[in-house]
Amino acid sequence: MKDKGFSIFLSKKVPAFQLFELHKASILGRLWQKNHSYNSYRRINN
């Protein structure tokens, strides 16, 4: 993980659990978006 957001977090010394929660939330959000678009795609084609 070498993106800008991560280095900003490191420089601010954010607690690890907060960083983990944010990371988990972004993964869940991405999964939800993927699942959501997949479901609407199926709905259109059925």
C-alpha cells in the first residue's frame, strides 16, 4: 500500500485500529458496489 492516503495516515500517526476500520470499510464498500452493480446487471437481463 503505497498510495497517498496511506502515507497521510502514517504522518498523522492514526491509531492502527482506526486505520484497520477504515481499510475494512473501504473493502466492504467496494464489495457492496460490485455486488450491487452485478445484481442490477442481472435484473436488466432477466
